[in-house]
Amino acid sequence: MIRESATVTSVESDCLWVEVIQKSTCGSCAVRQGCGQHLVAKLTGRVQQIRVLPGNTSLERISVGDQVVIEIQESVVVKGATLVYLLPLVALISASGFSYLQQWPDSITALFALTGFILGALVVRWHSRKYSNDNSVNPVLAGCENKPLNFVK
């Protein structure tokens, strides 16, 4: 289970949006002056916001600015990355390979490759929408650092 601290930016009836400063892979997140990713986020104005499902907790006590803990299964991250990155690529290669084996002109092969990539991306989008409210594949609220949470039965 991957657990991460985040700051609540918005509370909706069925979910909340949190802001997470990404930790670098080198493990230097405990730097006192702040990390480079935080500096870049400040300069570009882009911060990563994540939609978090309540799981089995009530969102009544959560408000904007609260520090919360979110969690997600490691296997979900691996499977999600595989789906997002590999499926469009495999579809692109398969479609262009099919066109190449048919000995069609390069322009048709390029068109097939683009079509395969777009179809792969559409499958990823469909999958994302299908499981958008599934607690087993989305980040879930695990706790609040300054308030006790009410659990829903």
C-alpha cells in the first residue's frame, strides 16, 4: 500500500481533490530548503491535483486546507502505468505492422499507425471512465492528520 500526505483543495459530495507534491525517486525529499519539483511547480503554476474517493469514511469533517493521508495499492499503480503507456504503443505497432505486411504504401502505414494509437488511447480513456468510482483502483482517503474521521457503514 502506498500512502501519501496531501492538502485538500476542494471537497465535493462524492470525492475530494487534493494537492500532492511529488517526491523524487532519489529519496531526497527531506531536504530542508525544499526540493526542485516544488520549485518548478511554483514557477510553472502547475501542481498535481488528485481525485480521492472517500472509501468507507464520511467527508463531513473534511474542509479545504486539511492535511489528509491517501492510499492506493502498488499493483494498481503498476497496472495503470502499463495500461496507459503500453496499450497505445502496442496498438500503434500492431496497426502499422498489419499495414506493412499488406505491402501498402508508407502513407497508408502511417495512417494505420496513427489510427492504432488513437484507438489504444480511446480504450485507455474508456477504462478510466468505467472504473472512476471504484475504490479498489483509485486513491482512497485513509485519514486526516488533524481531525478524526467518521466511518460509514
